[in-house]
Amino acid sequence: MTLLTNIEHHAQKNGDCIAIKIDAQQITYNSLKDKIAEKHYKLQHIERQATVALNIQNPLTLIIYYLAVLQSNAIPCVIDYR
């Protein structure tokens, strides 16, 4: 995955730089990489190429889970929480 590879690369070179900023929330590349790894570990039971519905209101949390699902070789599908 190019996106995940780029995050890993930026975490190594500029780990303390802000990777995502949404309103008052922000996360550095190091923290983003760690959070993705943490969620990926929790999603180990998901089969490869499975479609995974994501219904999460918090945008930053949604992005982290989206990337963790990608790292699990599954297909994230965002569903509107409203």
C-alpha cells in the first residue's frame, strides 16, 4: 500500500510532525503509525479482502481504523453515522 508506506516513511523521517489535523484534533506521524498498528492488531480476525463497514463519528478515529483495515488487506467501507 503506497499510503501506508508513505506514513511509515514520514514516521521515520519526521515522526514528530503533524500528520493529520482536523479542527482541534491532531496526530503526529509516529502516533498515527502506532495507532494504526494497535488497531491492526485488534483486527487480525478479519479475512483478507473482506469488506469492513466503518460507522465512526469521530473523523480522526475513522481515518485510523480505515488505514488499519487497509493494512489488514481488507476493504474499508465508510457508512454515514447519521
